[in-house]
Amino acid sequence: MDPAHPPHERLVGVIVDQLAASAALPLSIPMPVDPRAAAVAGRVCGDPSEPVELDCLAREAGVGERTLQRLFKRETGMTFSDWRRRARLLHGLSALSSGAPVTTAAFDAGYASPSAFIGAFKTMFGVSPGQFRKRGGSEPKSKVLPPSRGKVAPQGSDGGPR
């Protein structure tokens, strides 16, 4: 491309504008540092399909439910329910990338039904699991990030897991 050539210059401008406007996929999850919140995060990531309520997780970690919610918000920038939803969807994404059927990925990720998983997946990633698979399921695998100290924007509610 020749930037001195006006059509090329306009094309470069459009590409730059499109890249700037595109949203980054949430392919990582910030992890809390506080030992109580970290224990809960480890348990959720270890078995995202386990239907344990927040009050039970808080009790097991030796912390109050509201304190645990505040810790997650402060240390990850996300509410606990948004954090858990992302953890479950990243688990499902990883399963799909490994070739698991959508139904298996949905149940392994802790969703009560494949349709709930499909809806949440599409809301977070912009494509359905089937479309993801047609594209070769080649999006980057999830990774765990260190705590962001509230610098990560919370995700919206999407009907989430059970």
C-alpha cells in the first residue's frame, strides 16, 4: 500500500477505525490474591460444573458472603457472579476447542442446559458454539491473569449458569 495514494490512505484509515472499534474477546480471567477469595476461585475453576451457592463457598472460605463479594469486585473488577460466569464459559470454550460436543461442554461448564450455555456463549463471545466450531475453534485458549485491582470492566448479565 502506498500511503501517498489517497484511496490507500482512506483504506488504512478505515482499517484502523475498525480495529479500534472492535471489542476484545474476554479470553482471560483475573484471579484474586486474597487467600479467601483465591480459595473460592480455585474451587470454581477446579470444577465449574459444581452447583455450589455463594453462601456455601463463603462459609467454607471462612468469610462472610458480602465480604467475599466485595473481595471479588475489588480484586478482579467483576462481581462474583460475573466472574463465575466467565470462568464457566472459558471452561466451555476450552472444551469446545478440544473437540467436545456442545452438550458436553455445556454440562462440564456448569450449565443446566445446552440452550442456556449457547445463549451465554453467544453473548460473551459474539458467536454461537456451532459458529465457533465452524471457524475451527481456533480462538486462543483461556489464561489466568494476575489480579487487576479493579481495572477490568465488569461483564453484563446474560442469563448465566445454573
